[in-house]
Amino acid sequence: MLQVVDASEEDKKLIFSEKDAVWSKYSNQVKVGDIFGASVGSVEAYGAFVHLQFPDGIYLFISK
């Protein structure tokens, strides 16, 4: 699943985001204060990749 986040006819360029597409699927299920099962995939200088576990699948989230 991908979401188009930018399109330029002039440059003939499309920019897609898997994160935005997946987030739109799960955003209505997330509220401040919710607790989720998760595992840390990796830690980088700019943030960590955390896999949140939802009842119908896993959502990859980048925490900064």
C-alpha cells in the first residue's frame, strides 16, 4: 500500500510514502494514552523503527 504525497507533471515525478498510506489506515485507532505491544526494529541517529502490533496486522512506525 502506497500513498502519493507529491506529483509534478513538469518534472514527471511522483513521490510515494508507504508510511503515510499505512498511517491513514490505522490513525483512527490511535489515541493519546493508548498502550500497544511493540518491538524495536532498529535505532538510528534520527530515530527508532518501532513495530506496533494491531489486532489486524503490524504497523511500522518511525519514532523520532
